[in-house]
Amino acid sequence: MAALDVIVGTVVTLRARAARHYLHWVLLLVTAAGSAVKELDVFPPTYFSNSKTFLNVSMSFLIQRLLSLVVATAIWYICTSTFLYIEGVTGSCFESRALGAINQEFTSMNGCKRAGFHWHGYDISGHSFILAYASLFIAEETEPMASLEMASLPARRRTLLQLLYVALHLMLLVWVWMFTCTSVYFHDPSHKLLGTACGLLGWYLTYRVWYLKPLSPGLPPQLRLKAQED
């Protein structure tokens, strides 16, 4: 362990010095020399001259799927913020959940709740929205795993992928169950329907419209091939 600590410390020190003082020159030299080599056509084609190498394809796949997660997070933030805004501008502060006397002192939802009172406005169901949207997100993103050929994979990797696949679908079942409970026990009908509609719209505009276009995160591989065949 002591030897490993020394090695790590040495690498960290060299890396810090090199990165700060020399890396930019190295990058300039590499791009100039590499460009000259390409123009002179010195080296024959190799595995690394193929844009479809494992590293390029993996990085492209990873970036696309991370971008889809960023888009999903943005949709969640925009929708939930809008729901809260609507609830704030359409509501009033009541002294109890029985909605008896209105407390005129507080005109904002945050101030009303901090004072221990109850704010009542048009409360679009955030639960219906996020549970519907997240369930569809998982269903779309895990679709390629259902048709993934795992027979040729190493045993450990195959087991990890299978466990991940099962875990994600167990989560999907839990979310569908929570969505059902929300539908049965909570919120007014219009609140739940509108929240669900926002979730379905977010899914449709991304996976059925935008992700089919070139300038987008794109669909997962198997879904992309199916969309092209259709």
C-alpha cells in the first residue's frame, strides 16, 4: 500500500505540472503533426482510422444517452416549475385544510405555508406527471436491452446486464403501481389527467418527434433502426 501511495503521488505531481505547463503545447504539436501525416498519406489504414471503432461508438452512444437524460431532467424541471407557478397564481391562503376562512395577510404560496396555513390553488399532479414520464423514459431507454445478444458476452458482464435489466423493470413496476395509487387516492380528476397528459406529451415530443431528427440525442440503437425501417 505504501508503494502504491508513492506511485499515485508521483503520477499526481507529474500530471499537475504537465497539464498546467505543457499540455497545450503537446496538443498543438499533435494536431499539427497529425494533420501533416494525414495529408502526406504516410500510414496505411488501421483499426484506429475507422470511425466505427469500439471507443468512438461507445463514446457516441454514452454521450447521446446522457443527453437524453439531460433533456428528461429539463422537461421535469420546466413542467414542475410551471405546475407550482400555476398553483401559486390561482390559489389563496386558507387557515385550515377545511378551506373555511381565507387569510388575507398572505398572498404568496411560500409565505402562506411557512406561516403554517394551507394554500389551495389549481394543483396539477406532479406525481402523475413524473411517474408517467419516468416510466415511459425507462421503457424507451431499456428497449434495446431486450433484443441485445448476450450469449457472446463474458459471464460477469452478462450477469451485470441482466441484473440491471431486471432492476430497471422492477423500478418500472413500482412506478406504475405508485401511478395507480395516485390515480385512485389523490388529487382531483382534472389535476391527474393534466399531469398525466404533460408526461405523455413530454415523451411523445422527444421519442416520437424530436429524437427522430438529426440534431437531437437520437433514439437508442434498436429503436433507431426500427424507426428507419418504418
